[in-house]
Amino acid sequence: MQSIAPGAGEHVRGAANATFRSLRVRNFRLFFGGQLVSQAGNWMTLIAQTLLVLHLTHDGVAVGLMTACQFLPVLLFGAWAGVIADRSDKRRLLIGIQTFAMVQSFALAALAFMDHPPLISFYLLAMAGGLATAFDNPARRSFVVEMVPEQDVSNAVSLNSALMTGSRMVGPALAGVVIQLAGYGWCFAIDGISYIAVIAAMAVSAIAGGNAWGIVGALLFVASDSLIAENRFVAPRSWAPLAIMVTYHLALAGLVIGLV
């Protein structure tokens, strides 16, 4: 049996410290821990919504419409949400977004516990969740950069990306287990409870406020930047990326409908 090299343990510890060095920052450690719970719960809700609609309707078109309701707000408002995030106190903005998403999850849980829930309510709540995601994505990604020193930014971004990728695997798996054992309602309820972790983590973190312009100023910027002189809309070429994204998502929805 070969013995371990004398310096192997120190080498492993050094590699681990380098890999997770941004977690030494208290604010990022709190944020990371909250996101670790919340993001898995978020994917639980996304999967449970789709499966519940399929269970209620047995209709592929209804499932495709649910997918559109979940992601269309991100497509339409994602870029402008980034403008608002850049000119706002990201911590307060994220707390507001997570609180809104928590209420949405509990509303989904209440509907799922009903005997005959109205289908339109799930579509409306899916759009509300998509709107929250549209604002959450740019605010959360830029907030990570503000929490750590400059030399740890790349490490924090990498860990956050790994967390998001891992939640895409863990969340749907947990959703399947919870739905099978307890039902759709509890899947949504657990997601709602999971938001408490990230809200509490951001509430106790100490991050300097954002630009004094704030959300109102950002909204004014979005409105003014969307128009040019003589009340005409921006040049058509500015809408080319939007057209490409619309085509992509319509094709994706068609693929989902075809598979179902």
C-alpha cells in the first residue's frame, strides 16, 4: 500500500482555499448560502408548474403556453431590467424581488391545494414569476461583483455560476421526489419557504447603496432611450436581436409541444 506524499494534504488544502477563497468574505458567504437554498427551490417551482399544467389538461399546447408565460417576460424586459439594476441599490432591489417571488410561490401552493384550480391563474402567476426572474438575473449577477474585493471577483463569479448550474440539476430532481411523495402544493410551499433564506441573508449583509438615481431615474432613462426625436421609435436594426430571440423561443415552444 503506497503512502501519501508528505505534502499532499497541504496541497489539497491549498487548492481548496484557492477554489473557495471568495467565501472568506462575509457578505458573499451569506449571499451564497441563501442562493444555495433558494435557486434549487426556484427550479422546483418551474418544473412543478409545467407538470401540474400537464396533469390538469393533458394538453401539449397548454404546456407550451405555460413555458411561454414563464420566459416571455425575461425576453421582453430583461435588457431594461438590467438598466434598472445598474442604477438602483441592488440589495434592496433583490430583497424586493425575492419577497415578490416568495408571495408568488405561496399563491401557487394555495392554488395547487384547491380541488379545481382555474388554469388561467397558473398562467398569470407564471408571468409574474417570469417578471421577477427578468429583474433578478441582472441584479443578482452584478451584485456578486460588488460583494468581494477586485482580486476575488473571478472566483466569486465562478462559484455563483457553479451554484446556478448545480441548482438546475438538483431542483428538478427534488421537484420529482416532492411531487411523488407529497404533491404539487408542497413543492410550491417549500420553494416559498426557501426564499426566506436568501431574504434573511441579504437583510443582514452590509453592502453600500447603489446609484442615487434609483429606480425612478432608471425608468425615466429606459423611457427616454426607447424614443428618438419626432416621437419615432428606435431604428429597426435595434430590434434585430429581439426578433432573433422571439424566433428562438417560439421554436423552443413548438419543440416542447411536439415532444409532449
